[in-house]
Amino acid sequence: MYDPTPRRRLPPLNAIRAFEAAARHLSFTKAADELAVTQGAVSHQVKALEAWLGVTLFLRETRAIYLTREGQQYLAPVRAALDAIAEATRRLEVLDPRGPLTVSAIPSFVAKWLLPRLADFRAAHPDIDVRISADDRLVDFARHDVDLAIRMGNGDWPGVEVVKLMDEDLFPVCSPALLAGDPPLRRPEDLAHHTLLHDDMRQDWRAWLMAAGVAGVDPTRGPGYTDSSMVIQAAVEGQGVALGRSALATADLAQGRLVKPFEVALPASFAYYVALPPGASGNAKVRAFVDWMLAMAVEDESILAAPRYS
């Protein structure tokens, strides 16, 4: 009897994934980081694939790897096939509201905005399990297991649905203890006698001081932190005055752990946006999470619009 089922000769999927990631990064180490395995595991999978195919896919040198001609020819259809599988899976998940909701967000946003509020979402939607991925890399929804991403930028990202979440303002924040300390912190000029805390955007203090019309304060001095959430936490601990980012400082302001000693606020160049794969807004759990975040952002506006926290 004729069997219409095609008999496909396919290599192991894990080996294919290892090859595609290594070829995209031209690095076994970076591929291992992406796939959450060891560098040795990626190398082993690629060698197994080469043995299965009977060809060499990479030229290996001491500090680099390169695709051979056969590797280059193999990469394009392999990548297209993986993209097709990921897209088919995503479309099926959009139709099926079950399973966890995976949210990718900037680490500082996760630590100071999302986590302090997440219990509220769980209380309102106990049937939706949220998985948080703290990451600031670009998200490829066709390859990454992510339902939505929260990023800073101008929102001009082709190929995805974009929802503006909130603007961001910059303003000094500090522990309440610093206001009446020795020396006190009553006027912007008093910053000359206090430690300034910085994130990687050290030029922001200079811009704020200019906007406030303050001279005589060195905007370059003071310790720096690679993550903005650490700057806010250092201010909570009384280690100095941070130039707070509104989204990251609001929860601590509302709880009284921080105060906002001055009225002057500097609008940031970028805003927070939610990025969604096409069609994902039709997913009930995605829509519920986005609507909840928008409601929380409105609450933040009312908190920040209140009289000075001092």
C-alpha cells in the first residue's frame, strides 16, 4: 500500500539550533549564552551535526570561527525553517490563552517598577502566570520565547506592534534623612555639599543643573553604577543624591523611602514602550497585562503630580 507520509531525513533539532545560533553570533560562547548551555555543549552539537552531514560547517581558529562555504549555504534555509517553526508556534499560542506570559524588560525597570507592582496584577489575574526575563537586548519574537517586551526608545520599531507606556522625567531624589542633615539639602545649590550618584548617563546631571540654573556644582564627581536601579537603591540607603528616573523612583517616593527635594524636572529623550509581535494584542493574557501596565502608569502620573515629596 502506498504511504503518502513523507519520510524526512532530519538531523537532531538541538544540533540545528546550536549551529544556527553559533553561525549568527560567529561565537560558540555567545551561542551558549543564548541557549543557556555550556560552550562545550554547543561545540559538541555542532561537531555532531558536521559528522551527521559529512561536511565541515565552521573553520575554527584560536580566537574566532568562520562559516565555510557549505556552512553559508546551509544557514539560510535552516534559519528560515526555525523562523517558520517559531512563527507557527507563536500563532498557536495566540489562539491558546493557557500557559505562562513571558515578559522581557530592562533589568532596572524590572527591579524598580515591575516587581513592586506585580502582586497587584497577580491579585487581579490569578489565572495568569507571569514569567519575567530581565534583559535589555533586542528581542526577535520569531526566535525568542517572549510574549511582549518593554524597552526604552522612540517607538519606531518596524515589524512589531508598539504601545507607548509612559514618558520619563529626570529629577533629584534622596533619602528623607538628607534634607535636614549636616549639611542640609534645601536649595539646588546645596548639592555642592552632597555626593552625586550616577548611572551610565553621567551627562544627565550636567543637563539638570543647567536647567535648574545652578552654578558651582561639579556634575562629574561621585560614584557611578552600571544599572539605574542601583543608583535609586543607593539613594534610598542615604549614600547621596541620585538623578532619579521617574518610572524607577515612583514606588520609593510613594512609600516615603525617597523624597523629591526640588521641583525642576528634565524630560528624557526617550520613553517606555511595549513591543508586541504582530497579532499578539488579540491574546487575552497579553491584552490583560498591557492594560494593567497602562493603568499603573496613570497612577504613577498622579503620584508624581502631587506636591513635592519633602
